[in-house]
Amino acid sequence: MRNETTGSLLVVPQAFLESLAEGQNKILALLENTPDKNRIGDYVTEAEAQKMLGRKATWFWGMRTKGLLAFAKVGNKVFYSRKDIEKFLEDHKNKL
């Protein structure tokens, strides 16, 4: 292993490198199994809801102010329940 700052070579035991690789694999596995950081339980951030519905922040603001879409606000961050988004879509489905 080469030390990039000094240019010297370092001798590292193979067991140490294997242990390091195993630890890295454990961390990667945990990250892969971790839910999206923007989700809290059944709730998604407004940014994720925008992606889900293909709408902009102004549209969500309008739905909130008209009382058509329930939300929770923590500080300046807005969250929507997936169930409320699904209900909104179901209630506004075009019926021919």
C-alpha cells in the first residue's frame, strides 16, 4: 500500500485488509437496506411527493391552502402521507 502524502510504501497485514473490506461490506449492506432518508414512516417530503406526482411546489401549496391535501409541517419542511396522496388521486380520478 502506498502512502500518497509521503510517497512511501506501507506494509499492512492481509488480515487487516480483509477486516477492513468486511467492515466496508457491512456498511454498504446497511445503507442498501436503509429506507430512503426523505421518508419518515408513511410520510414523504414535499420534494419526493413532487417527483411522485410530477408537480411543482406551487401546486402543492395550492392544494394545501384549499384544504384538498392533508400535510404535516415541521419547521419549514412539509410532509405528506402516502395514504393521503393516494386518497387525493382516487378522489380526483376522472370517471367516464
